[in-house]
Amino acid sequence: PTDTTTDIFEARESQVRSYSRQWPAVFDTAQGSWITDENGRRYLDFFAGAGALNYGHNNPVLKQALVDYIMRDGITHGLDMSTVAKREFLESFTTRILEPRGLDYKVQFPGPTGTNTVEAALKLARKVTGRSSVINFTNAFHGMTLGALSVTGNSMKRAGAGIPLVHATPMPFDNYFGGATDDFQWMERVLDDSGSGINRPAAVIVETVQGEGGVNVARAEWLRGLADLLKRRDILLIVDDVQMGVGRTGPFFSFEDAGIVPDIVTLSKSIGGYGMPMALTLMRPELDVWGPGEHNGTFRGNSPAFVTSKAALDHYWADGAFEASILAKGERIQDAFIDLSARFEGLSTRGRGMVQGLVFEDAEKASKVTALAYDKGLLAETSGPSDEVVKLLPPLTITEEDLDHGLGILADATATVCS
Ligand code: PMP
């Protein structure tokens, strides 16, 4: 691509365009794991809409469902009305996802995006408990609106608010100190100690794997310990599954294999499946204290996204085959990263399922690797507080051949930067 293709954006768009600067092309069409720019150059997409495209671009199964719906003049904007699209989505979500997992949640449509479901979760927890403060974790990311930003760790993101945010108390995430700790003893102590100055919180909000925070993986036993501690104190557990849900770590919900049942779950990004905005807030039935109209919004229910979401649930989540394929491909990525970490100094790796991070001691090298990968036709982003982690989020539907192709590009780029 020539520089001139992006000139209009340089001149007209605001400063907040980090992906455009990183990837100076004008993209046009996309299919599966591939995205094409206006000059016909193809890129393998290991970014996948920051986790919003778990089923790939223009997935044919979802596309057909959407085309059929539009061709029969299905309602595109249904607001709070009962619609066939909403009912059919709820039926599939209940029978394919909740019931087989023994989960009993009420479903709230909180607004179009991830930050909306986080806001709904925080608002609900505060109303249910009558307590205002919330505990969050170091390196957490929960969104950009005021409440969600208050429980986000990253100081650069927080700076966007200008002045101090709503009250939240950060605690260290699993392995924050990079080794064995006494896990929850100190947390119990500060929660129970009348001298700690910590207000009894309404809830704790946690990601099972911190995506934006640098692919930090919470151990299953840590999550269980956390859930236990909270239950004993009547503090609500909110799992933010906006990025790690919908199969990213293998199971549909990222908390399933830890054997915990959160009080509130947030879902967005890939729940609609076709890259269209959709979000859900799941709550234990007894937490449903909202009266009619106490949480509404014009774009709360996205009917075309209900249609694609249902198609994805029916096609991919009717049995365990999809989860097995995600875990197998995750291992393939992990193996490639373990190999790279063994070959080059200053590299390590961490992740779960199909979210894997290659961690660079020298953060600058991570950005060099993603820049080189772009030149070689691969889109991948960095994450972590210093952008020191190359984070892979390929579509879960990617073929093994494409996956290996992309991993080959990354290995070459890493070799160039680290040799
Ligand atoms: N929670 C998590 C865990 C996320 O990763 C994100 C987005 N990266 C959000 C919330 C916010 O979602 P959105 O950008 O759709 O508002």
C-alpha cells in the first residue's frame, strides 16, 4: 500500500487511531481469517476485531442467516419489544448454553457494547447490596465509560477521565508479584480489618484472563479461592467475560473449568458473532431487582445480531466438537511460542486456549515484531501495561493451515528482531 491511501484519514480523523497508524492500509473486504485492503493485498487476521470475530469475518453460516432475515424484512430495530429474533436467540442461548451447564441466569440486554454490560453489572451490584464500592484488579480492563473505567487499571486509559474516578479498590491479580504469595490471606485480612480503611464492597469484578492487561491468566484455584472468600462475606462476584467468553479460552464461558458460578457475568464482543454490537448481562435470578424501565436504552437489543448469534450458537455449540478444536489449536499456538521462548533470550509465553501471549522483556521488541509481521501480511496487536506482549486472538474457526502460516510469519519476525 502507498502512503497516500491513508492521507484523508491523517487529515480528517482525530488522534485516537492507534490501529490505523500501526496498520497503514485502507481495508475493504474480509472472509474467514483474511482481510483485504483496497489495493488487493491480503492479511491474515490474528486480531479478529479485538476478540469480536471469534467465528471469523463474514462467516458463511451466520451470513446466510442474516441475509435470509433481511430478505424477509425481519425487524432490524426492536428496542424493548418482544420479537421473533429475540425469542429465538433466547431459546438457543438457554437450551444450548445455560441449561447444559446447569446455569440459571436471567438475561439483561444492557446496551450495545462491552462497556455497557460492565456498567449494568456495577449498577446492579450496587443496587442489590446497597453498597457503593467495588474491588477490581491490577491490570484489569473493563471499558471506557465512567463506571467501567473506574475499575480499569491502566493509568493511560484512566487519564482520559482527567480527574479521580468513582470509588474502586484495586487488589493484586493472580501472580502479580511473579511468584508464590499467600494468595487470599492478606485480602481476607484487609477486607475484615476495621482499620484497613477499605469499605465493604458491593462486588468484585474480575477477568479470568486479562486480555488488554497482557494475557495474565488466573489459575483455576485462584478463581475458586476468590469465589469462596466472597461468598463467605456476601460480596458479589462479577466475571467480565467480554473478551474471554464465547469460546476464546475453550469452553463457552471462560470460568467454566474453574468450577465457579459468578453472580453476574458480562458478555459482548463475539456474542453477536458477526461483528455487530451486542451485549448481555447475566444475573442470578434473585439479583433481578430492577423494575420496568430502570435499565433501558435505544440500542439494547440488536435484532440482526440476535439472528447471527442464534445461528452461531446452533451451529458451533450444539456439541463439544468446537471446544475441542479450540483447545487443539490453542496448543498449536502455545507450542510455537514455547519453541520461540526456548530459542531466544528475554522471551516467555502465557495464555489459555486461543488467547496466547508472547511476552518480551524488552517491550520495544514486541512492537517491532508486530510491525514486521504487518509487513509480511499478518495483523497482530500488542497488549500489557508497556505493550510488551504480542497477543494472538485468531478467529476460533481458523484452519490449521492458516494458523501455521501466521505462526510462521511471527516466528520469522521474532527471529529477525531477537537474533
Ligand atoms: N471488558 C473487557 C474484558 C474487554 O476486553 C473490553 C474491550 N476490550 C471491554 C470490557 C469493553 O468492551 P467495549 O470496547 O465493547 O466497550
